[in-house]
Amino acid sequence: MKTAYVKIVDGPVVKATGMKDFQVREMVVVGEKKLIGEVISIDGDLGTIQVYEETEGLKRDEEIQSTGAPLSVKLGPGMVSNIFDGIQRPLKSIQDKHGNFMPEGIGLISLDQEKLWPVTFTVKKGDFVQEGQIFGTVPETDSMTHRLLIPMGVSGTIEEMVEEGSYNIEEVLLRVKDENDKVHEVKMAQEWPVRVPRPVKHRKATREILLTGQRVLDTFFPIAKGGTCAVPGGFGTGKTMTQHQIAKYCDADLIIYIGCGERGNEMTEVLEDFPNLVDPYTKQSLMNRTILIANTSNMPVAAREASIYTGVTMAEYFRDQGYDVALMADSTSRWAEALREISGRLEEMPAEEGYPAYLPSRVAGFYERAGSAETFSGKDGSVTLIGAVSPAGGDFSEPVTENTKRFVNVFLALDKNLAYARHYPAIQWMTSYSQYIADLKNYYELALDGDLVGLRNKCMDILHQEAKLNEIVLLVGEEVLPDDQRLLLAIARVLKVGFLQQNAFNKIDTFVPLEKQYNMLKTIDHLYEAGKKALSQKIPIRQIKNEDLFGKIINMKYNIENDDEEAFVHLSNEIDNFYEDLIKDNRG
């Protein structure tokens, strides 16, 4: 076994001698406490190790031993509904054994190796199997069936296999002989290095929306399954709340939520709330299709950096089983701060605001692991990455936000003025964008009987015109504007309050199906066109902007059930009748 020795301890960074036989990214155990670390640089006989546990008390000349493998996660049954730290150690199991404080040197424990799982096989003895193929299933939770995969690099004929029954994750289920007569043992669990993306058979274009039930997302700034999304915003603008809503209501098969360096009280709220949330699709606990990775701001900074890779590797594994996975990272700014701190301790040349020069490539490398794919299992799966960004003071020009913007296709800019006005989600429609709208046009046309994209573009134009008119209104007041512009301002207000603003505490409004979103937008557009027609008949704008009628349109999000299409027909008729009567009265 390769052995090195501690020379200098600088926080999470350890300098060591005797490292010439080690490899970069190799996993090691450090000192008498067997602390977990990872080699990050080697220069001749000298090496640098980032340690994922508290290094206080570590002394000079303590031994460093190699594990012979890179930092990896164990992938198998027992992941779903579990809560891990940044390097996949199960927090609930550790609490049961050691109390509320995690002891040092407990090792890289991960999945329960003793629990028995009932296995149903989809192959038989003598079958030829290939890497990535599904060879069996395990009912992991009431909502998730775990599909067991042949490990990558293993192909051949099944020489031996056990009978169907209950086994733990370390028992050998299959023995596969390859073309070179080498026999591979296949278990339920397999390991994969976290910094290496899992391969796929074929990458596919994003053609399907990640439905969230949030109108501002599904209609105005859609996220595609297999897409990338950034949610930047200053303190208190609702980044975590937005991600919680997406996590609860999106139609992904599995949710992975990474609390990456967030405050302890925020992560505690997630850990307490998620097990009590009811999945709107299965009516069971949301945790039955959720994996939580808890890494708070007071944990070792190196583990914060690793937590992102731990989560995305888990996501890729379930994608390979044919599932659609949505990963929430809250927040990537804390991850970048970990990179900055480690870089500083390594005495690397800093770039803008002290961040390392390789920050853009690390951000790109993370978001590039998103995508839709045909997997080696023969199924289609996807990984959607949604990362919150926490720019200091809400300054979007800082390096993390700017570099993230380069590599994501959806940018949901949260605005503090909207948040302080209690407009949630506080997504600023003037600065946000989605590059998936053209790709999803066919999806909308198949899902809806109408042109939602064209209607959405028309409404966006109204909002842009309103922004320009508001500059004039601030100077001279609304009364000096022509009537058609005053009508546009009124419709823009209906769009903002009645459509873009959504109430997470209202049972009808918290989740809105795409069909209702389209009907709401059609009704607002119908109001606008009817108002313009009345204007052409010389009807005064004060009569067109009827407070009761406009109030009904704004409140339709609360008053019309999600599946009540007849109510929208009735509301459109009411609009027509009101303006027809108005025109008749003015003619009389």
C-alpha cells in the first residue's frame, strides 16, 4: 500500500511528502483518524490533499494511505428517500449510531449494506448481457422502482445467477463471462467516480417541457427536460422558494436536491418540510422520489465542492435507468466560493474577484452533464440541472452569475423590487429568458389546441411596451397618454397580477395545468382585443377599464377550477356581452 506523510496542515488542505507514486484525484485516508481526502495536485515527491472532514488535531508526519481509487459514490438501492452529506454519507444512519454530531474518521460509509431488497430478474442464465443493460428490478419506494444495471465495461454471457429473492447490495447476483473468458461479478450496487460523466449511447435534442405548474415558467420561460437553468437573485428574492416549488410540482420521475453551502437553518427547513410534503402526482410522501444532499455553510469547505459532483453522478445513474431526473443545486455560488478558498490555499494565481481562472470551465463542466439521452439500457432518460446563484447584493455582473449565464439556456432573474412588493415568483420578465421556446413549439402544438407560443410572444411584447410607457408615465402621468396606450397599460397589469403572480398557499393557484394556463392567457388576450374594438367605436377609456370586469379576469386564477374549461367560455362570453352592451349604450 502506498504511504505518504503529513507536513503542513492549512485548514482543509494538507501538504504531504512521499507522494510520487500517488495519482491526482486519488482518494486517500489521512492520519490516525482516517480522515477522507482527495489528492488535487502532485509536484514530484510533494502533494496536496483536500480533506473532506475537520482537520483540527492532525499532526505532522501522520501517515496518509491510498485507497487505490478516485472519489466515488456507491450507486444502488437505498439512495431514494435518503439524506446524505456532500460525500454520500447517510446522515440519518450516522445520527442513529453516533448522535447529533458526526464523529471524525467514520470512513466513507454510504448505502446500507445489510438491508435486504427483493429482486426480480429480467434475464436468465445463458443470456448475453451488455454494459448498461437492465438485468433486474427492486421496489425501492412506493413511487420508485430501482432498475439494476450491468456495470459499464462488463459484457458477456451469464454463467451463474442466484434465484429470485431478497439480497443485500453486496451479494453477488450474476457471474458474467466475457469474450476473454474473464468472469465479472455483478452486484446490486456499483461505484462510479464522481468527476467522470457517465456515458450514454446517444444524446438527444430537448423536445419535451419540464412541467412545473408555475405559469411564468411553463408559458413564458419554459425549462426543457434535459435542459439547464439558472435562478440568480439577491438575498430574500425567493431562490430557495422557487426551487422548492419546482421540486414539488415538476413532472420529473426523481428529484435530487443539493443544499450546497447554504445556511444551516435553510437546510434544516428543507429536511423538515420535504418528508411532510405530499407528492401531487402519487399522493404519497414527496420523499418517495427524492434524494437530499445536505451540505451547509459550516461544514468543511472541500465537501461543499464535492457535493455538486456527488449529486449529478446520482442523477446520471437514474437517467441510465430510463428516468427523468431534476437536480436542484442551492446554491452554485457557495460551490464557487469553495473553489476560491481551495485555490487560495493552493496559492494559485487568482482571476476576477479572487475566483480561480478555471471557474468558467468548472461551471461549464457541471452544466454539460445535463441532457436527454438514449441510454445503454435501451430507454430514454434525462438530467435537468437547475442551479440557484447568490450574487452579493444582487449584482448580476459578478463572475459566478456571468459565467453561469454563458452555459445555461434558461435564465430566471429574480428581482428584489418584485419580491419586496410580494410578487411571487419574483421572476423579472424583462431580464429573464428561455432559449427552449423554439424547440418546444411542436410540444405545445401537440399538447394544446392553439398557438401558445404566438400568444406568449404577443404578451411579452405588451410587457415590453409597458416598460417603455412607464418611463413616460413617471415624468408626465398616465392621463396624457392616448387611450390605446392606457388600455395597454391596463392589460399589462392584468398580465402581471392575474397571470405572472402566483399564490403558493392557494390550493387552486399553487399548481396550474398547462391547459388552464393557455385558457387564462387566451382570456386576457380576448379582453385586450375586445377593449381595442370598443376603443375604435369611440368608447371612453374610463368605461372600457371596468373595475369589476378587470377584477374578474385577474381573479380567474382563484375562481376557476383547473379542469373547468366551460368557465373560461362563460367568462369570454361575459367580456363580449359587456362590450357589446357598452357600444349599444353609447350609440343610443
